[in-house]
Amino acid sequence: MGAVTTGLDPAIEAVLADAAERVRAVAGDRVGAMVGDALRRTLTDTITVGADGSAFVITGDIPAMWMRDSTTQLTPYLRFLAGCPPLADLVAAVVRRQLACLDHDPYANAFNDGPTGAHYDPDDVCDDPHVWEQKYEVDSLAYPVTLAHRLWRSTGRTDVFDDRALRVLRTVVRQLRAEQRHDDSPYRFSRSTTIPTETLARDGRGTPVGYTGMTWSGFRPSDDACTYGYNVPANLFAAQALLAVAEIAADVYRDPVLAAEARGLSRELVAGVAEHGVVPAPGGPVYAYEVDGLGGVLCMDDANTPSLLSLPLGAPDVLDHGVYERTRRFVLSPANPYWFEGTVARGVGSPHTKPGRVWPIALAVEGLTGTPEDRERLLRLIADTDGGTGRVHESLDPSDPTQFSRPWFSWADSMFCELALAVVDDAAAGDAPHDPRTTGDPA
């Protein structure tokens, strides 16, 4: 397939060393060392460059490539692309692999490095040897689009936008539109399991939904089955990604038809959220996490992104800021059933892990969408709750951080790095208000 990038280009090494040193200057030696190690580890230990020039990215302790993780793992590097062509080349190689994966199966969430035949569950209905798992998640379509868009806007390079990329962009629009009416969709996911979040009800179709204008998702960004088929943060994230599709279609491909289709669908998703996904609450209307268009409403948030908390990072141009601020207060409170507190930490968790566990990814998102003081506090909290490992984990016991899940979770490493670099930005700006759209987030 290829070789892991154990040797980095000197220009990349210089960028990483400078970034770690800047973090040390504002956050101390230990945090700087953790950031330096994590920045290098993602590039050297998770990325395999293939003979075709594309790059495969594992999540860390699982040998498969998720469309979501492979984008978010690269988030802290995006700010450096314009000044470091070798790093831009590496990101472009990842984009090419993502587009190849979506071209192969736009319903899959995770892929193998070639037709290895490896599967999360060998008995799944999908037996494609290229596919690790075929859980349909809206964000799996949106994340690669945002990464390609950010690469283009940061560097001006258009070499990733070939005929296949255009085909994929059209597929993204077509599939998101088709899943507005999921009952007509051919997609099914059924797994023999006693865990209800690992399969879909109704013979793999999922729980019933009514038409809302939103697009359906079988699974959440956590890979857990949706309780109700319209995941609100995923819909807003998709609406933002469709604006990126429209911009690429208009400016790169000179395709006004695709651009208009993408913009129109984006408006439909936003309108659907406004009508069906904004629900009454004691302090004023908030975003629900999931709805079904039939009266079912789930108010919560999950640590995995896109989340309600992360909307300013992934959907800055399509969210209602007043609704978001009220939603943020709900998410960061005991009213959210997945807000957990312990003697050491408190934050958002997920039904994907043990009850009561806090996720460092959510702590990073809380900081990135908060104030400079929030960012500095949460950066130190994440570093102090590494369980003595020097690495950032999937989840942790907020009263005993030595109890954690996933010893190596590259996405969490990268979100910690992104938060640290935002703290550096705050220091350089004299603690000016933080705009997540300036920190390299792929939105």
C-alpha cells in the first residue's frame, strides 16, 4: 500500500518545532512538550502515503480511516499550509484518499487501506473488502468537503479538484438530497447485536421519520445509531459544507448548475432546522440534538463533532447565534444528560462510552468556542487529566483520570493541539476575542 511517514520533510519539522516552542512560551514546558509530541505523532504514526500519491490516515489504535477523524486529525496543521508547501502536499494527499473513498462508497463511514477484507463486524450486511464499516453518517460526506475547501482557500492550489472530485461533489449533493426522503432510500444497516445503538431498527431502515427538509442520518458522529433520524448539528454542518461545494463549483469548475443546487439544498437544510430542530426551553428556544419530524425530540449533546457545542467551528455561517448561545448554556449544564462532573473535571461526555465519562474533545471544543480565559483553563485541564501518559484520551473518569478509554486517540491529540494553538493566538492578540474561523478549523 505505501509507507508510514516516519521521516518528515525538514520544512515540516521546522513548523512543528516552532509551534511547540510557541506553546511552551505561553503554557509551559509540559504542555509544549505534549503538543510537540502529538503534532509529530499524527504525521509520523497515523499517515501512510500510497504509491498513487494519496495518504491513508488511521485513527490511532484502530487500523481504519474515518472520513471524520482523518479531517479533524489534520485541523491544527491547516493554519500552516500557506507557508509550508510540503505540509500542504501531505494534506492534499489525504484529500485525494478521502475523495477516492467517497467515490467508492458514499454511505460508508470508515475504510481499509485497500481491499483487505477487514471489518468491524465480519457479519455485517456490507461485505465490501474496501469498507471497514458502512454506518451512514452525514458528517462523513461533509468533512472531506471542508478539508478540500480549506486546502484550496489556504494555498490557492486546485490540483485536488479533478474529474473524480467533481463527481464526488455531485454525489454529496445528490445523496444529501435523496436522504431528505429516507423511506425511498436503498440504504439499510443491520447488525446482529444486543447493543441497540449498533444497529438500525425496522430491518435496518432506522426509526420512522417525517419529511422536514433536513437530511437523514443513520448514525451520529459517535458511530452510535440516531434515536431520531434528523441530527441537527450534522444538518447544520452539512449546510455549511454545501456552501463550500457551491464555492468550489462556481470558482474552480465554473459549474453554475452544481453551485445553485448546493446553495439551494443548504438553504433547505437550514430552513428545516429552523422549523423542526429549534424547540422551546425555559430560557428561550434552543437547538434539539435530534428530531424525527413526527413529534420526537431529543435534547442533549454528544462530545463527538459536529455537536451542538461545536457549531461556531463547523457551521459559522448557517447557525442562529442567539439560539446557539442559549443552546450552549444548556449543553454546559446538568440539564444536558451527558454533562458530567467529578472531583477533578467536568464536561460533556457521550453515550458511546461509560456513564459519567468526560471527553477531552468536548473540553477542547468548549474552549475553542469560549473566551480566552476558558481556553487557557481548559488547555491546562486536559493536560492535567492525561492519566500520566502524556497523551489525550477518548474519555476519562472525571474523579480519576487514570481511568480512561483508548490509550491512543489521534483525534483527541489534535483537538488538544488546536486548543493550544488558539491559546497562542490569544496571547499574540493580547487576549482579543477569539474567532474560530481564523484558527484553521475546517469549516
